[in-house]
Amino acid sequence: MNTALSKPAILTISGLTAGYGDVQVLWGIDLVVPQGEIVSIVGPNGAGKTTLLLAISGLVRSRLGSIVFDGEDITAQNPDRIVGKRLIHVPEGRRLFPTLSVRDNLMLGAYSRTDGAAEIARDLDFVFSIFPILAERADQVATTMSGGEQQMCAIGRGIMARPKLLLIDELSLGLAPKAVELLAESLVTINMRGISILLVEQDVMTAFEIASTGYVVESGRVRMSGDTRTLIEDPSVKAAYMGL
Ligand code: ATP
């Protein structure tokens, strides 16, 4: 039994369809992130994983279905309001501000917070504790760092927004195995602080090792979902995504 699924949900997506212009990408997605859990989405290129995260953040308009976050229907809300509810997106490609230092990039994550400088400083300390290299490089222009360090900065910026739920798109894209391992461990530490995580990830082993629940999305539909320990042993998952 997947005990995670008996917990209350921080995010519930029901029958979600979305796309771009005439192109429909998502065809009725149902997905739940239980409170305090890590949930991973895997699937081939073009399956619609990024589109799903964009729809959750309000950056792509949903056509049908609903998205309920922290007890509130956020389906038709604009991205700023969704960020205000502390649903925070770490986008594919990191999107750091190229002229700004690591510290300034991190602090941009906190721009809409109203809980005071002491709390913000506490979270900055937390980011520096999980990613000590960011403290060492605090004054360096963020985009001059390695890909793995930039991903740390992007995740750190997400934490600075004090998320209840962190959406992370392609944690490992273009990174060396060692960096991926470090980042995956950091997500577990972040999750232990009570932050729920919805992760889109190409590396199925990494994705399913750190998550309690997994989803396999293909052609805009959920093909399989459940306990990651079960999914990881599934012959069709092994054959399609692990080359086994
Ligand atoms: P990848 O792993 O390659 O990033 P993905 O599963 O995240 O893939 P999406 O990026 O969501 O998939 O893309 C799903 C489909 O939507 C693809 O066919 C893509 O070409 C299409 N698509 C994505 N962005 C746009 C856009 N802005 N306009 C039109 N079509 C788009």
C-alpha cells in the first residue's frame, strides 16, 4: 500500500486538459501530491511534463479540469497570485538573472515576502547550509557558475520564496552524475523541512528513488502511477525508461 496517498493532499489535479493554440498537449491528467511528500513525474520527451508544471503555475491556461492547491481552486488564477500562495516553480533551464550575483538571485526569490528580514535571513542560512558552495560564491555572477551550481541557485531561489510546494522541472538536465546525486540528496533535505515537492525528471532512477509516489506521463496522459518502489520494479517501466 502507498501510505503517502492516505495523507491529505497539498495538490489535487483532476481531468486537466491544456495546450498551446490549436495544439492540445494534456488530455485529462489526474494527479495528487500528498502533503509533505515528494512526487515524481517521468516520461519521454514531448509527453507534456513541462506543460503540466506550467499549467499548475498558471503560465499555461487550463482548458478543462481543476487544480486545487492547499484547499483552494487555483485553476483560473494568474501566476502572481499562485506564487503568493507559496506554490513555487523552479523552471527548466534554471532561468537565473545573468547579470546578478548568487546572493541577489537568491534574494529575488524572497521579493514578495512580508514576513520580515529575520525570517528571510533564516531561510538564506538554510539555503547556504544545504548548498555551502553558494555561500562561498555569494558575490559571483550566478551564470558564471557550473550547471550543477546554477541548479542549486535556482532551487535556493525557490526556497527563498518560502514554498509549501516546490515544482522542479528537469533537476538533472545536462548535469554530471555526481551533481545529480548531490541535488537529489538536497531535495530530500528540503522535503524534511516540510516542503512538498513535485519533480519532473528524465532520470527515472533518481526520480523514483527520492519520491514516494511516481507518475508516468506519455502523450499527455497518465499511463501509470503509484508507489515508486512498485513502479521501479515494473517490467514496462524498466524496459521503456531504464534500458533494462
Ligand atoms: P521534454 O522532456 O522534452 O521537455 P515534456 O514532456 O516536458 O518534454 P512539453 O515541453 O510539455 O513536454 O511539450 C509537450 C508538447 O507541447 C510538445 O509536442 C511540444 O512541442 C509542445 N509545445 C511545448 N511548448 C509549446 C509552445 N509554446 N507552443 C506550441 N507547442 C508547444
